[in-house]
Amino acid sequence: MAEPALRFRSAGQHDLNALVNLEQRCFDADRLSKRSFRHQLQQDHNLFLVAERDAEVVGYVLVFLRRGTSLARLYSIAVAPEAHGLGLGRKLLTEAEQIAAERGRMFMRLEVRGDNQAAIRLYQTMGYRQFGRYPDYYEDHSDALRFHKRIIPRERVEEHLSDPEERVDYYAQTTEFTCGAASLLMAMHDLQEDVVCDQREELQIWREATTIFMTSGHGGCGPHGLAYAARKRGFQARVYVNQRGPLFMEGVRSESKKQILELVHQDFLDKLKEQGVPIEYGSLSLVRMHSLLEANALLLVLISTYRFDGRKAPHWVLLVDMDADFVYINDPDIDQDDAGSQLDKHYLPIPRASFEMMLHFGQNRLRCAVVVEAGSKP
């Protein structure tokens, strides 16, 4: 007698109870809750598929599709015990890869327990390569192994991502206003291993580099302040900015605040001159950025977050790598409600054309970057 046919379809709210039941039968720990399933079923930008056999849900796959990037992340996959031996896990993941590729994602990433040898073998036979480890990831404090695969083939696959020694370590900002400080910490730690990345140093850098005011809330860090903080700690720094005068002024209405911004800006200019930090008034091209990376520099780059979250907010990221198709960034901003968000923000691939559009901020199309290199004490 022939096996009942498998059918794949998008998950819906009517699958909620079946998904919860399947999760409980498949996993002893690190289960998705009913609340989590309900939330994910409401998201229209992710990929959520179920596998049916005889009108019963016997498997699912949930993939996050990050806005503004070429990255898909396998968040969870499950196969009912009675469906083992049918190759359903492979079929679900293959289906998810194909749909993610159709939606413009070129990379799939995932994490898996180091002792889950069956899953590791499956991923490896499907072309996934390990490129890192995330310590203390699961409820029982075991590590997660990180794998990735290019799901839209190219003649040249970037192999450097598979070598953990080549990667710039990740540090997440601990406040909403310290993206610049966190990005600088990552750069300095990569250039000098004894640099400690912690909240105390993050806040100290912010105090040294802040513009005091921005459009609302706490002031962020400007390129001049970040370059000063880097040089103060013994690193070579260079500022690239396409505007003269105080930055982030267009959203500030108070004259007293504008005067403070002007005073702080002039103070930074004086300090940079004293420290011998050059300022180049112009824009860095992607070609020039690539050549700086090849020369072992790292770049703090200001972007607009609009393509990520629909908000036109200035945000610092660390540019860590480039190839013919993509730029790779460490984005210090993580989703506190998503434990795996940090995995997505490390070596985040963005198409070069999309990144070029992110490099302009505000009506004045501000464009700025800070180049950081190893150096000696000033």
C-alpha cells in the first residue's frame, strides 16, 4: 500500500493547536510556546510552512526573512515521530530554501546543538558549512554550532565565512543610543585582542563621543567623537564626512540646543587637530571602502535604518567585509525579544546596491564614516 502523499502549504492560525502539539512531541526543551507560535503566524514577512499527511500536520519549518538584507535564518524545524524515515526534514528545508531564494534571499543560516549529530549530518549533506559557534545558547547552557549556505548558486562562493578565525567578533549595544560606541568596541577588539567589550567601556565611549542632542532622546555619537575616542585609546582614525559644520541639526528646533551642538562640534574639531586625526570632506565609495578593508582597516559607517525597519533613523554599523556581490556588517542593534537576533546581526550580508542606498541619511543626505586602524599611543 502506497504511503499517503505529503503536501506543503503555508501555516495559518487554524494550525495553532496542531503546531503546539507537534512541538511538545518533538522537543523536550527549548520549545516554542503557544504564544510564540501565535505571534509568528501573524508575521507576513517570514516563511512558515507545514507538511500535511492525511490532513494531519506532521512537520513544519519556520524561516525568518530579514528586511533589507539577503539573509534567511532557519529558526525552527520539526518532524513528527511517526513521520521519521520519510526524508521529511530534508524536503521541508529544500522547500523553504527554494521559496526564500524566490524572495531574494541568497544565504540561509541556522544554529544546531553540537550533540545533534543527525541534524548536523543532514545540514552538511545539504551543503551547509559551519562558520562559528555561539556559546551558552540553549536552556541547558550547551553551545550552538552556526551553519550557512548560499541558496542561490554563484560560480564563486565566499569561503572566508567558514573560518571563525577570519571573523570580527560581535558585541551588541546595551542601550538604544550606543550603536556607535558598540561598533567602535568591535573594531578595536578585532585590532587589539586585549580591548574589553563591556557596558562600562561602551558607555564611557558614548560619553566621550556623544553629540549631546539629536532629534529626540539621548544624543548619539558623531563621526568626530568616535574618531577622537578611538585615537585616545591608541588607534589610528580618520573621518570621512560630506558636510561641514555640526551634524544632525535638521531635526533640532531649539536655538539653545543648536548652540550646544555647535560648541560640541567645534570642541571635537579642536581635539582632532591636537591629536593629528585627519578629516576628509567627501564621500567614501564602495570601491574605496573595499580597498581599506583589504589593508586591514575596519570602518564605522552611518546608515539610515529605513530599509531595515521602516524608520528613518541614523545608525552606526561596523563594515567588516565585502565581495563582488555583498557587503557584510556587524549590526550592534539586536531585538531583545528574539534570542537569535544576535546570530542574524553578525556578518549580515547586504547587496552592494542596497547598502549604497543606506549610506545617505536625512534631507541633507549626510554621509560619513570613521576608518579605524591599529596604531600606537598618541
